[in-house]
Amino acid sequence: MANLMYFIVFFATTLLDQTLGFSVALNKNFAVWGESLDIILNIGTINTVVTLYRPDGTTAGTCLAPSSGVSGGCSPGLTQDIAGGTTTYSIASVSRATDQGEWASSHGSDTGSKNITVHTIPTVTESNSLSSLTLSSDSSTSNTQSLTITVTCAYPAVSLNLFYVVSVVYMEDICSPGFIRDRFFKLLQPTGGGNEVNAPSSTSTCTSTGNTGCSDTNATSYTCDITPQYEATLSAGTTYYIKAAVKLDGLSIGVDITINGTDITVQESSTVNPNTKTNSNNSGDNKTKIAIGVTGGCVGGIALIGGGVFFMKNRKKKKAGQESSAAGRE
């Protein structure tokens, strides 16, 4: 009976090993045209010949059966880690003509496969924008104005994920004396480095403009029109930028652009911001105020646009009758 049980377990283990196959992986998230790539066969125990086949069915290479824990030798491009149970095929420069499609491999009667799409990573530029755009929180009102970006030389087809990014802008201190303002404070461009807010209601349409200027003959350039729409997660009185993340055939590739040329705001529901609160200490001429939800003002000699919590310290009066900079803002 014990011998029968041992035979059943041995047979089942052997059958599973032969029918379930082994995994095939890449050393990168995706293959990129003209870049290097490793195809890794995760075989496990290597005890016989390993063969790898290209998408067109030709043999990419073979590794002979190992002997005493040492690889029996492989064709150029193939390497083996007997202890780790892997066989790796290295491609110096990926080509869509020879490398795109399903790669197949065998280890005796065991098999593995991997379908590879060769991507061409595009460049993205802002091609047309508005200086400012105001969105209405009224659900019956939709924005019809669009921003435009150019996606140059991409494969496969392009689509966009859209986000709002809080605008952070540092401006010259208009509250400081002219001598200091003119010499020590500089206007810095918006960074768009704030928190991201998903923009599922906003839309984008990417239209192919052809292959002109692309080294990859299969790549295509696109003009993408983006129409921002109001999101309930946006705050009135805060300035945003639209951010577009490029996807190729639905795959995120880590390429995006923030359109800094267009300030996007949400229309205030009233002239008074109900979220604005102040807490003051009235001892002396030096006051420290904490403002929540402020969209502009002098903050320690620097004006900050975009909302948040700011600490504002007034300067001492230098002569009688001179109003403090903070008093002028109250």
C-alpha cells in the first residue's frame, strides 16, 4: 500500500510539472524599441535541454542538458543559472520586426511562453493652452474649452489619464519696501508640484497626425485635445493645472506632462470664503496670523498662491502713521 501511495504522489507531481509549464518573465515592465531586454525562463530544476523560439518560429538558442550541476553550454545570447533554475536570453536592441509576438520555450516536455509588445516611448509637449480657465460647480454647466498637447512618435496607440495638480506659485513680495523687493525677490514660475486629484469627468481625444520624423516606421504622432471638467474633489479658490499621463494601448509608461500654461480655478459660490478662519495675537505691533484656505497674500516676504496654511508675520512700524503690510491686507 505504501508503495502504491508513493507511486501516485510521484506520478501526480511529474504530471503537474509537465502540464502546468514554467513562467517566462522580462527584466523590465515592458519591451522598448531599440533598448536592451532580457527574457527569463523560470524553469526550476534544469535537467535537460532548453530551447527558446522566436515569434516567427525560428530557434533563438539552445542550452544543452547540464551535467553534475554544471550547464552543458548555451548558444550565443543564452545563459543559465543552474542553481537558481533560470535560463536567460539577452537582446541588445529590441526590434519589432523580430521580437514582437509570442516567444515559446521548452524544457523537455515542459513549456513556457511570453507575448511581447515592443513599445516606442514618445515625447510630449504642450502645444496650445489658455492663460486661465474657470470651471463652474453647477452640474448643468459643462466646460467646452480645450487644451492641446502633442505626443510625438508613439507605439502602440495613445490614450491619456487626466489629473488636477495643485498649483504652487511664489511671487515677488509686493508688501516689502521697494529696495528689497527690486533686489532680493524674484518671480518663480509655477511648479504644479502639489497634490494630484483624479479627473474622471474630464475628457481627451487623441488624433493621429502620421509618422513624419519618427525613426520607428511603425510609430505615430498624435494631437490630443483635453477638455477639463469640474470635479467635486476640487476646492474653490485654489489654482490647479491639468496633468496628462500617457498610456500606450492602456499601459502606463511613466510619461506625463503638466500644462503649466493654464491656471484652472473653480468658480466661487460666494464672495466670502466660509473656510477662511483667523486666529490672532494682538500683543504689540508684531502679529502672527494663521490663515486657512487663503489663495494669496504676503507670507514672510513671499506671496503664495494656491491655498494652504500660511503663517504671516507683520513688520514693525518704522514711523508714526505708517500702516503695516498686514493691516493693508486685512
